Amino acid sequence: MCLQIWRPVQSYSPILKHKLKMLLILLRVAYLLISAGAILAYINTDDVVGELPMPRIIEQNKGIAFILLLLVSQSVTIVDVLIRKKRVDVISAVYFGILIGVLLAYLMIQALTPVVPVTNPFHTAVVLLTLLILPYLCVSLLLQTKDDFRFVIPYVEFQRDLKSGRPLVVDSSSLIDGRIADVIETQIIESQLIVPDFVLAEVQDIADSGDKNRRIRGRRGLEVLAKMQQSRHADVRVHETQRTDFKMMTVDQKVVALAKQLRGGVITNDFNLNKVASVQGIPVINLNDVSNALKPRYIPGERIPIKVIKEGETPGQGVGYLDDGTMVVCENAANLVGKDINVIVTSVLQSSAGRMIFGKMVYRAGNESGTPE
């Protein structure tokens, strides 16, 4: 067991948003009714022997006093509604909100006592409003931030250290490439996968492109995302961001900034994004590197069969591909396009962009005409 702070991703479905909205409406209505009842009971309380008398101005203008006190108590609701961007589980939020609110109210009352002493006729009204306002603010704040922390004890959770707490931000190139879905099915990745809304928007724009090839790639990216969300072996979330958070940034810059903000990593097969994230100290899983690490190793002198597909960039070179997509460049094979030949590996060039094998043809023994084997 380990003690750790949990930092999940803000990800609300439309149904969850609607439920949260209804819950806040119920809370605000309940707060209004409780405030009205408490204030009404306060201004209608007759003086009792041994208790402080009610302020004369309130006693003489109970209707106006009721409206003014109610407006003061509801001013925090107006502020709460105007500050929309807030975002814990409900029972824990209510419990800790009331607990912390009452504690803060007690401390506030103690701090205000020298200013409004017990002998002051307004002392009771100050105590009443403090006990109403602070618990409400605490409960509302925790309700609207309930996904920022998981409450078992305040802001702390006891859980088994089974999975990495570092989320991984997925970029558009990974979705369009498609191999990430197969990697997930191997159950190698245990971290939460984050698909930002701006990445989803970019893939959707590609899927709606007028160019047929781009449209096919974009639709494949959306299909891969749907497959990832249906997988039982991964926790995939679509992360909603505010437009003001990443102003004047490219999509790659937004991915890096979000990964830094979430203290997570990045999954990509974009060589440039890989370099930019690495320079800023952000962990990167490059799908090309993963693929290259799993490819068979070829050493100089080893023979491999290929089919020459096209001519290379340098005169005389022929280009073929292995079953895993590795490019093989063969010397003096430009005139053998469409034929199967054997190649002796002379060197291997490997990088995050992929792997290339260079070689030369194998000729039949004793054949002076140079016929390939």
C-alpha cells in the first residue's frame, strides 16, 4: 500500500455534465431555502430574558432586514455562478466542505469578535451569516473540483501501487498511425492515456479534408481512438482544455505543454515532437523506436531476400522492403525492378524515423556475367 496524491484528468461526458449541473442547482436552491428560514427565524425571535436585544433598526424594519440579509447570503451564490470554471466525490466533498466551512466560520467569528463584540447587537447577525456563507463556499468549491482529488482523507488516497501515476498524452500522429491500439492490447502500457480535445479536433479536420488520402488517414485515426476506448486493457480519456490555456501555440506545442502541466509523458511517432519533448525533459514513447526495438537484428554479412520495387535516389540503386516495412537499399539493382534477389547486408542505419538497410547483391558462384542469385 502507498500514500499518494491522485491527479486525474478533467474529462466530463455530456451526461455527467448534466448531472453535475442538476446537483449544483439543487445545492443552491437548498442553500437559498435554508438561508431564508434561518434569517426569518432570526428576525422574528422575540427577546428572551438574559439574551441580548435585537438591533432596533432590524426590529422596526423586519421586511427590509430580511431582504438585505438574504441578499448578502445569496451574493456568494451569484459570485459562484459567475466563476464558471471550477471543478470531488459528492459525499466526501459535502462532508469535508461542511467540516472545513464550520471550522473556518469559527475562526472567522473569533477574529471578528474584537471588531463586533458579543455586547454588540449585530454580533448574532455576523455569526449567522458567517456560519451560512463559509460552509456553502467550501461545499460548492469541493463539489466543482471533485475530479482534481479523490477524497478518502483530505486530498490523500491510500491505494495499491499497481499502475504508474504518470499519464501519457497521445498525439494525432499516433492515432493516425494506428499501431498504438495494437500496443495497448499487449497490456504493456499501464498508464492512463490522454487524448486532448485539440488533438481530436485536428484528426477530425483531417477526416473532413477534401483530399482523399488525408480523409482516409483521418477516419482511420478516429477508428483507432474508438477501438482504444473500447479496450479493457487501457484507460483512455478525452481531455477538455480551455482555449485560453494554450493560446498562440501549434498542436505539437500544446501537446508538450499539456504533458508538462499533467506531469506526464507523450506517445508519438513524430520525430520532431519527440525531440522537442525530450529537450524539455518530458518522457516520450516513440512508436517507431518501439517497433525498431522489436524488429529482427541484421548484421553485416547476413543475407536477406527482397523484391526490388523501385529505383533508389542514387544512380544504380534498387529499393525493396522487408515484411515489417524496413527499407532495403541495394547497390547495382536499379535494372532489376520487379525481380526477387538476395542481398548481403553491408550496413544498417537506425533512428527514430525508422530503419534502413544497405547491401549489395549476391551473385551466383562461377557466373561471370554477374547474374544475381
